[in-house]
Amino acid sequence: MSSLEVLSSPETFLAELAPMSAAGWHALGAQIYPGELSIATGNSVYRFENGVFLGRAQKGARSFECPKSLRGVRLIGFLHDEGGMWSLSPRWQPGAHAVLWKPGETEVESFVLTSPTKDFTLDEPEPKPANPEPRPIPWAARPPSQSGVMIRRLARPPSIRRPLPPSMTRIHNASPAASSR
């Protein structure tokens, strides 16, 4: 029997697995769960961005909270009990426990398991184009300020004003001497 079998608690299993897998969990974190992600359990909804914990809301609550103990934790996968053996997988299955890990640590206390999950939603970001279009350069720009703060204003071409229309009121000189010349 391997030391990684279900005979121990799930947290002990993860702590035994951590020395071999922590570098991979850290390196692949944002690639495994890119974009915005939410996981629902019977009592809570957990939100993540690129695999990093953002907040948790109790069912029926109107806002998300970010407890100090969960700040900076990452979602590394889902834990299943498969016939007497624990299985950690990046794929979600109904009833699996989400595994949250404090990066860089390998003790039992660095892992948090949610209650069995009921729903999983991943909104992946739009793919970036391979060759992005060049950005226009403003026709007039100021040099950077001495403070190092860049102030960027929208550059607009100069406006051209049309001349006012001719006056509709004309004043004529009515003297007869001026008209005979």
C-alpha cells in the first residue's frame, strides 16, 4: 500500500503530495483555471480569478467576503474519493471537494477543502490576437513630467471654424453725393 492512500485524512494526503507537486501547482495555477471562476457548494459560493481566491458568499448573502485566512490561496484542483483512494484532479465532478492551497507551503494547515461542490462555472477570457494591430500614436504629445507620472490626454486634430454667414442686415450709404461718384 502506498503512503498516499485514503487511510489518512484528505489534508494529510495533500500534505504528503505537496513536496512532489507544489512547484507544478504554482507554475500552472493561472493556466489551469484562466479567467473568472465560481464554485458552489451547499452553503457557499467561492469566486476566483485565474485560480486565485477573490471572495466567498454564504447562500442568500448579497456580498462576497474575503476572510484573512483565505487571502492569496489558489485553487489547485478537486479531490475525489475513488473507492478507497484519494484522487486530485483539475477536472470538476459533482460532489468533489475543491482544494485551496496557500502557495509555497506544504503543511497540513496550508490546505483548505470545501464541502462537496454542486456547481462549477468558468468564464475564460477572450483569446488575445497573435498579431495585435498597431496602436495609433498621438500627433501631439507632451514630454514626461519630472515626477515620473505620465499624463496622457487625448490628441485631437485642430478644429476648423467656418466663417460666419454674411450679415442679413445691410447698411447703405444714402447720400446722393456718394452715389454719383
